[in-house]
Amino acid sequence: MAKAKTVHSCTECGGVSPKWQGQCPHCGAWNTLVESAATPPPKRFETVAGARSAIVPLAGVQAKSVERIATGLPEFDRVLGGGLVPGGVALLGGDPGIGKSTLLLQACAALGASHRTLYVTGEESVEQVALRAQRLGLINPQVELLAEVQLEAIVAAIGSAAPRIVVIDSIQTLYTEVLASAPGSVSQVRECAAQLTRLAKQRGVIVVFVGHVTKEGAIAGPRVLEHIVDTVLYFEGDPHSSFRLVRAIKNRFGAANELGVFAMTERGLKGVANPSALFLSQHADAVPGSAIVATLEGSRPLLVEIQALVDPALGGPPRRLAVGLDPQRLALLLAVLHRHGAVEVGGFDVYVNAVGGVRIAEPAVDLAVLLAVASSLRNKPLPAKSLVFGEVGLAGEVRPVQRGQERIREAAKLGFRSALIPGPNKPRQAIDGIEIVAVDRVADALDYLRR
């Protein structure tokens, strides 16, 4: 019996190599080649005689306004950029049990009242989905269910039922007959996603994929999966906490890096109207090592508490640990604090945490981190109800950040009395109820700690 041929596919770009290599020859990624059975190429690129695309000048194209469909969940609509777009394809990834299926079932139940909705489940039976709907209190939801994993059967069901919205839970469970590899392999995920995406574009159907994630937190499967779809959403948050964050990483129909905040309840996920209250300090009085920063998540200013703990290192090299922040950025800021602020933490362990499980990537948090570290080291709290934001450069300067006035107004609405900000961000007109302290150097910001 002849031995079955195998190939090695890259999990990042989907490129195929005849043998294993440490580095993918197509994209250059390391340790991404996975062995799978060789399969003939699918026959889906056959050209119809006479069918050719015409060249059209850009100036002559009449752009149409995009009609969005609200999901009934305002926080979910915010992340999507205002709602679902006909012909759009979205990918929702997250850890197991974090609430992906719950969120989409709630959205389907709300959409089913006015649009025909098909929920395709490949991991559960229709009875299990019905039990979840009962637990969520969804009474008589107008949602059609299909328990199927074969792509050809799903495409036939979409053609006969003609739904407006299709949810695939999940894309890693599907397989197509034209490939002999197992479901979840690189070739199967890529091919199934490509065919369903083409179907969505041709018929104007909205398709939402649920994606598994790896232990590193990235969506499992080939990296090309995220390039195929129009919108990529990630579920974030501590599974032991009742709060969930949905973040947009890519969105062709709206702003990326939008954030939706949900609370997990007995009746499913509920949107949080004032998410800043979740991440603010619950202390009765000001405590050392705490600073409030106004970060910008998409179009929404969000107030988050930054906590720092500086403790003498007991043997061995001092530790640097950051939760919700970039650890390399923390090491850089500590060097700036020593050089330009005369604050020595070389013999101390430094721990920094963004409260609430939120992840902050923008540099506007730099100044808050420095003041929180200095506050913990000196055991002196910042003034009560004070806001801090600003980017810190290697030369010790405090640089401006975008949309500074919106951050200050958000803090003023929540009762903050003072704001330490970069000099160029100082508003021309005073904002009622809040004192503005503008600084240009790190040393000037540290003097704020002595007030």
C-alpha cells in the first residue's frame, strides 16, 4: 500500500512546503509549519467563458451609503462601528467559556424579530442551544438552527432558507469534501472561510464566524483567516470576573480599537453604560501607588486606575512585572524616572497593574505609571480626585496626546477636581469644576506629588 503524501502548511500565511523547515520560506515566520495530508487543489477558480471584470475609473464610481443593521446590543453595535453591514463577514475570537456563543445567541434573538437569522452550530446540538436560550430568558426567539459541519450542506441550507444573518459556531469545526484533511486544519479553515466569504459578498448575507484561540490568545488557524474577513473582534477579560471586554482589532466598515464593555449576568451579557466606573478606585481615601489615567479606546474616553507597588528586592535581581501594560515600556519608563526624575528603583521590585483586566497600549499612560511608581516608593498618595495622562520621552519631556480635551471632560463629569496633563494639551478655555496643571518635564510632574 502506497504511503499517503504529506505536506507542511504554515499557520501564519497558509503557504505549503514539501518538507518541514524551521522557518517558513513564504513569510519567514519561525516554527509555524504543521504536517497535514496532501490534497488536490479545489476546483473553485474555473473561469466562465466571456466573464471578465471591467476597468472602472475611480472618479466615476458612485459610492453608496452603507445600511447598517442594529443587533439590539448597543455595546456590540459600538464595536462593530454602528451595526452589521450587508455582505460583511466578522470573526469573533476568545477563550473557551468567555461568552462568545452567549453574545451571538442574544444578538440573533434580537435580530430574528425583523430579519431571518440562521445559527449554525458545529459544537453543540440544537437541544443544547435551546437550553442556553431558556437560561438566558429568550422567549420564543425567531432563530433558525442548523447542526451541521459539512460546508456543502451549510451552503445548500443558506441557498434554500435565504437568511439575512448567518452565524457559524465555529469555523474550526467545518470541513469541505474537496479536501481530505481533518476539520480545523490550516487548509480546511482557509478553504471554508474563503467559500463562505465569497457567498456573503455575492448574496449580501451577513456572516459571523466564531473562532477558537491558541494558548497565546491569538485566533487559531492560518493568519490569512483574519485577512479574509472584514471585522476581527476579540473577547477579553478575566474568566473569574463578571466583566467582559470586546475589542475590535480590524474593521473595514468602522474605526478599529473600539471597545465594548459587558457584564455577565444570569440573563446573559448586559452592556455597561458607564464603563469608567468599573476601572476606577474604590478606596475611601487616596492611597499611595494609585493614579487615574484617561485612556482612549476607539472613540470612547475611558478612565482606568493604574496601581503600582514598589518593594525592596529580597535577593536576586529586582523584578519588573506589568499586567495590562507593556513590560518593555515599563522598563523604559523606570530608566527615565531615574535619569530625569532622580528616583532610584534599582534595588526594588516594581509591580504595575491596570485595574479591571483592561489592556492599555497607547503611550498616554506613561505619566500615570511614573507617578504611581514614585507615589508607592515615597508612600505618598496623589491628590484625591486627580487625573493624569501624557506620553513620556527618553529625554524626560512630557509629550501631548490626541483628543486631550475629551479626556478632561470625561473626568470632569465623574467629579474629578484636578488634571495633570502635558503643556500642549492645556485647553484654551477653562473647564468647569476641574483644575488644570500643565507640565513639560518629568521633574515638574514629580513636584505634583508634593502638593
